[in-house]
Amino acid sequence: MRIAVVGAGGVGGYFGGRLAQAGIDTTFIVRGRTLEALRTHGLRVESINGDFHLARVNATDAPAEKVDVVFVTVKAWQIPEVAPKLTPILADETLVVPLENGIDAPDVLSPIVGREHVAGGLCAIVSCIVEPGHIRHTGAEPMIAFGELDNRTSERTTRLLETLRQAGITAEIPQDVHRSMWTKFVFIVGLSAVGAATRVPVDVWRAMPEPRALAERIVREAVAVANARGVTLADDIVERTMERYDGLAAGSLSSMQRDLMNGKPSELEAQLGAVVRLGRDARAATPVTEVLYHALLPQERAARQG
């Protein structure tokens, strides 16, 4: 199986690295300093599951050869920019799997690459870029889940599942990929919102009743939006999400929080903005999420103008 990984950050660098380490034909689609670093020094991954260094990896900014699978791991707001560049590498059965923190990546990708190519997808990992070509995985058991948008069983998803497991990556095809994506989404929205607003790690705010209650209200609002859109989540989704926050390693930050704190463009629009926008469309109230979204907008716009 031939796999392309768009991006080599905390997600793409880790999972793409594991695939390449296992001998899977893997190409990173990157640019700028990351492309130079991968070509010059290879890929280095520090991980709680074991460090590794690949002295040579395939990396390009002009992909041309057909592949079986494309993992899209760039920031959600970068998808419209990178997606048109994927056209030359799409064969008839190529599967494009977004591993994003947002919820609407399949809808963004579909008009560009064709809905027949797009799958639903999500991943779990706490990782970051130390510097281009150097990734640090600090928490969570890495996992990828994906599936056809109509939840049917297909040969291409089955082959991908086998390939990921061959590489030692925990992977699954859920019965309902949309339910799984929303389960991840409500988790990341609460984590990102409270983390970005308080500017402290999760272990600090989860121990305080006030920001903890704020996170729970945001999670409940996201669940209400999912339900209003016809996605039924587990009855105990709120309690399970709060337990997941409690299980995160001390010092954990979401990528959105980290970007806002560093003055970089973030996924604010794809996370909190999406809850507000989708809630409005579905007539589901999201007052707490909307307040934090509006409060963080000045930082986001300053970062994009910088």
C-alpha cells in the first residue's frame, strides 16, 4: 500500500513516521523548512512509546505519483489550500482520510477532491513539533479511527486497517464514523476552549471548580448540537469526556491553545466557531461556547494579520 501524509506536525509526523518505520511506502507532502529538514536530517520522533529516528524519508512539495491513501493532517484552516494539490495523486479508489480536530473536514474536502474519495477520520494523540522534522509525543495512546462516510464496509478501508495494524498503530473502523468523530469533537472543543481562555494546562483548570464547570457546559452544548444534527452520542458522553480530561497528563495543552498562546493562527474557527455555526443552523443554543469564541477572536485575528 502506498500512503501520502499531508503535513508532518504532531499528528502527521508521528503516524507517518510509524508507517515509514514499519517499511510502509510513505511519502510526506510538506513544504518550506519542514521539507528541508526531512530531506536533510530525516524524521526524529520522541515518544512515550519509544523514540526513533528515520535518517531518510520520502518528502516532496510537488506530489505526482498515485497513492492508495492520503492522510490529511495539516491544520483545519489549511485544508482548502492543500487539497487542490492532491488531484495528481488520486487514483479511482484512493481514500482521503482527514485526521483533524474539527468536525467538517469531509465537507471541506469533498467539493475539491470528490466525495467518492473522502472518508471520515479522527485520531488520538498528544504531541507537538519541537522543530521541523522533530516531533514529541507526550501523552495519550495513539489511535486512528476512520470509515466510509456512509458507514459501509469497503475493500479500501479494510486494507488500510490491516496496514495500520501491521505498522503497530492502534486502529479501528467504527460502526458509525460520524458518531466517533463527534465524540472526539466534543472532547477537543471543551479542552481547547477552556485551555485557551485560561492559558493554563489541563491539570490546573480541571482541579478548579469554576473552569471545570465551564468545560462541562461547553461539552453539553456541543453534544446538543450533535443531537440536533441527528447524531446520537452515548448517554454518558459528558461524564466520559470529563473523565478523559482527568486522565490527561499534567501539562497537556490542546494544539489550538498552544497556537493562540504562541501568537499563531489556530483552529478556533474549526472548533468553537463550528459549534456556534452548526448550532445556529440546527437551532441549538450554544451561549457559553459563543462567549468564549467571541472573546478569543481578537487574538486569532491578530495572529492572522501578523
